[in-house]
Amino acid sequence: MSQLHDTGTIRPTGERELVLDVRTQDMEINMGPQHPATHGVLRVVLTADGEVVTSAVPYVGYIHRCAEKIGESVDYKMFVPYTDRYDYLAAMNNNVGFCLAVEAAGGIEVPPRATWLRMIICELNRIGSHLIAFGTYGMDIGAFTPFLYGFREREWMMSLFEKICGARLTYSYCYPGGVWNDAPEGWFDELLRFCDVFDRKWREYDALLTRNKIFIERTRDVGIVTAEQALASGWTGPCLRASGVRFDLREAQPYMFYDEVSFDVPIGRGEVGTVGDCWDRYWVRMAEMLQCTRIIRQCVESLRKDTVAGEVKTEMKTYRVAPGDAYVGIENPRGELGHWVLADGNDVAYRLKIRGPSFCNLSILPEVLPGTLIADAVAIIGSIDIVLGEVDR
Amino acid sequence: MTLALAAQGARGGLFEGLWGMGPLVSAILGFFVVLGVASVLPMFWTWAERRVAGRIQQRPGPNRVGPFGLIQALADGVKLMVKEDIVPADSSRFLFMLAPAIVLGGTLVAFGMLPLSPSGIIVDTHLGIYLIGAFLALEAIGVIMAGWASNNKWSILGGMREAAQLVSYEVPIGILFLMAGVVYGSLNLADMVHGQEDGAFFGLGGWLVFRMVPFGPIAFLVFYTAILAESKRAPFDLPEAESELVSGFHTEYSGIRFSFFFLSEYAAMFLLSGIAVCIFLGGWNLPLVPGSFWRDHGIVGELLAAASMILKSFVLVFVMLWLRWTLPRIRIDQVMSVCYKYLTPLAFACLLAAAFFVETEA
């Protein structure tokens, strides 16, 4: 209630000073852990002055499942299914990341055919993950249809995975020493067909959202993250590249056979606004999907050479890894997913440390959100594309 | 009392004169007719929306209950009615329960002034669109009430957005109502439809949307954009922005009270489209059909007029659905700037142009 309030001071003119006393209070709003825009169980406590956010504090840990501790309790092979469950939108990449770390620590040989297969599934899963990012981002901005369009192609991607490993979401396809199953008859042909169709459908998504006037108005110059800020927060992946830093582990420290394929690394150029805004982060993901199909085609070509025929696994067994440690970071759809394995000669890791990209990417929220509108806050959180399963692990 | 107000200045109504009924009794009886029609029809519009959305999104949409899923809406209605009516513990109970009634009531009463055929108008009053505007404005009160009474911060934000949006967009709509008044010399929608009869170009030239080029078409586009915002449809669906405000002002509502908001939204969509048809698209008039046709053929003419009117309105409603499933949502500051920087000046220009054209034509 506003009322005239006597401050008790007398002005030089002799009048008593009266002020109109309007008490306004910033509203503290709890966004999440159950909120449609937080993509899982993220909780952000926003302080808002009307619709303008004045401070934001993210709270994580709502689906912490002790992944690292479990990794120190079960043997290497048995931990693979747990890796599926941290970044559940890119389970194949997680499998590969963990297996590469174990193989590096134990000096385990991997047949080349298995490595090519791993690259294919990594890139295929990157498409799937970016499709979800595309669809849910459209949803965050208020467009429902892109979500279903994205799921249409993802459905095909999942059925391809189902054919090769029997699962549609949590694959557990890679094991230390290789992959457990070779691709079935005709799988590669279907894969190439998928790539062709996907490249065509990609243009549809592009027409639907990328150049949409309203979409551009909502995302340009919103949530700008400069290269310095991004690096200071430990950003990796598409988000970092959107801020104009050309850093992609596939290119910077090639693992598997990434040095044998050619691909571009799209970076944010501030095409419609400023470098590092939400639109750039969105666009880098879109552009990356086309590179994925390009890599897949090259992988299939290499696979079909006679030299890489043969088994895809050395021997599926319980490895005893000699004392030592190894860190392997791979380029997940969301950034650098690192596994550090410290072995003590046993078949169980002595210490397993996982570096999740979403966790680091998320840490910028308190810096970027203040001063934006609540609708922008949703757009920014969406553009970082977090998976809470991997933030908490 | 509102009905009494509506009946004041009335010069007739659907049932007036029938069995010696006065204007007030006629209005009350008519209101019950509206209540029946306007609460059953939106159920089928929800079905239409879901089918259209399904088509756009390459999925079938509801197709199990009845032929083409037509009875789905009825099943949903029954479900909503038998659901528990939850009132949150810390809400202000009375306001919480009153709000949906105000929102739906305002929209339904406004239906009374919408003519579906030459004499198919419940309350035939000189105040016409003026009263419609007044009753539609009630919705803002109901929505703020709902947002405040829910004792939920997301609901309050939704209610405030809605208040800001509705009050702002009433400005261009109000100005265009004035323009219609200037052009037709009446605020009664039925008079406006009569004013568009028998134009040039096979009758099309009489429609306001084709008159005073370019001001007629501009006025129509401005009006259509404004009614999108007024009925909270995409891209102006901020008050209930699902991804931002959970469900906005009706987050805490369930069961039959929730369905009131729902019905009101769909009823308003049809009502506002109907008004746009009456003002700009010639009402029930069709090309090559003389205006006297509808009046000279008794009940058949009336029914044909109603069919034409509903069909035209449905085209506009369809475009609303189409937009909703295609476009993203704009931001609250952009909503405001669209209204005050673009629509309002354009509406003013159309009003001035209309005054000029009417003067020179006369």
C-alpha cells in the first residue's frame, strides 16, 4: 500500500519532507526442479523484479546417482551400462568415452573395424542429441512443431541403433576392447539412406526455425557469452564454439580415427546478432549435424575396404588393468566428456573421475541470467542444452 | 444487471415479440441459448485444433473415440467434469472459485451481440460492438483474479502478462471499432453486414477489406493481429506460456474450472473471428448473392446465412490454429512494442483515412 510518509526532516524552505512510500519487493521464484523449461531436475532460484531477473542461483544434485562411486565398485565391463545413464541423450558417446579411457589405462588393443563403428555411432548419436536440442529449444521459445519434426528423424536413428545393439536409449554397445556386435546385413546401406534423407530434412528444420523472424528476435543478442567468459567457466563443445573459439577435441586432439576424416568445425560468427548469443549456440548445433552425416559417409567408405574386415572385439573379458592412470576426453554432443581412470592392478578401478560438460556449461548461469527477462532466462538455459543426468551423474 | 444494460438501447432480439416477450426476457432466454451453443461448439473446436495440429506435425491426432475421433471432445469434457475440483490450501478460496466464471461469463455474454444471420442476433442493440468490447474486457479481471488468488508466483506473472496484453491490445481493437462505426454509421454488427451488401466486383467490392485500398486491408490485418493477442493465441500466448510460466494463470486449476478457461479461450477465438468477419469480410454475404437473398427466403435464408457466417469465421480460426503450430512465441516487451509502435499508429491512420473517405464519398 502506498501512502505519504513523513521522513521527519525539515527542508530549507521550511516544509516538512514527505515521500510517497511505495514498497516494492523483488519476487523470489523457484524455477524447478519440476519446471517444463529446465530440461530435467535443475532448480534455479530466480530473484525477479517484475519480469526482470536480478539474480539466479542454480542448484544441482537432484538426480545424483553416485556414478563415480559405482565405477569404483564394479569391474570395468560392468560399469558400461552405468555410463549410458549419465548423458542419456548421447549414451553411445558415453560408452565410447569410458572405454577409450580404460583402453588407454590398460593398453588394450581395439580392432580397427570396431573403431570405425564407434565413430559412426558417435556421430549418429550426436545427430540424435542435437535433434533433441533443436526440438526442445523450439519448445522453449514456444514453437511446438519442431519438436515433433526432430523426433521423426530421431526415431529412425534409434531404430538403426536398435538393429545394431538391440536397445533404443541405453545402448551399452561398446565394451573395453571393441564393440560387442558387428553391424547386421544391410545396416550400412540403411545408414547411408538415413544420411541422405537427413540432409534433405535438415533443410526443412532450417526453414521452420532458423530464419524465422520471431525466432531470431527471441534469440539474437540474448544471453551473450564472450569467449573469455566461456573459457573462464570451462565451457566446451558447441557452446564454446558458438562464442567464437575454435576448439573441438576431434580436431584439436584427434582420438580414434578422426584425423583420417575431413570435416568442418562450425563456430559462432554473430550472423544475426552478437557472437556468442543464443542464436549462435543454436546455429552451431544445426551446422554440426550436417558435418556428422559427412563424417558418417567417410567412415562407411573406410569400413568397406577389405583391410578392416574381421572381428569387432578382441575378447569380451574382465580385464585386470596394470597400475597406472589415464585421462581421455572425447567430444560429446555437449562438450568435453572426460574419464580419468586410476587402476591398481585389479579388475575394478581404484578411482574413476568423470568430467561432465553440462556441469561446467551450467556454471555460467549466475553470470548471464541477471538483467534478462524471465522468457530470456528460459531461452538461455535451453540454448546451453544441458542434460541433468550428466550434470549430477 | 449486465443483461439489463444490454437490453437497454435494444431495438429487438431473437425472441422479442414471440409470445409477447419483452427485451429483458428475450435477452435472458437468448443468453441460455448462447450458453448451450457456445459451450458445446468449442469442444468440437478443440477437436479441430488437435486434428489440425496432428496434420501439421505428421501424426494422426485423436481418432479413436467416434468417427474421426469426433466424440473425443465429449469424452474429455466428461473427464474434466468428474475430476476432483482442487482448490489450493493457501489460495483465497472465493476469488479462486469466482475467476473462471467471470472469464467464461464475459465471453458468453459478448456472444449475444454477434449476429449469425439477418435476424439471428440475441440482443439487437445500437451499442453492439461497444458492449462486446466491454464484456471482453471482463476477461482481464477474471484472469488477474485467477492469477492472484492461486497464490502461485507463476500464476501471478501469467495474470500480469495477461492484464498488460489485453489492456494494450484493446487500444487498436477499440480504434478499429471506431473506424467501423465511422464507415458504417452504426455500432451494430448486423448493420455493418448490411452495409457491405451488393458491392462492385460481384459483391466483393462492398466488403471493407477490399474498400479504401490500402487502408481496408491494413485495417483487417491489424485487427486480425490484435484479436490473436486478445484471444491469447500464438504467437501471443504469453499468459499461458507453457515453457516459461508452467501454465500461467491457470496452473493451479483443475477439473471443471480449468475447462471454463479452456472453453472461454475457444469461444473467444470464434467470437473475435466472427466480429472480424462481420466488420471486414462482409458477414454472411457471398459474392454473386444479392443482399436481399438472405432476408427474403425466411428460415432457409437465415440458416444459409448462419452457415456462411460460421464457415467464414472458421477459416479465420483455422489460420489461428495454423499459426499456433508454426510460430514461436514472442517476448513480453516485443508484445508491447508490436502493439504500441506498429498496430496502434496503423489503426489510427486507418481511422483517419476512413473519416476522409466517408466524407469524400458522401
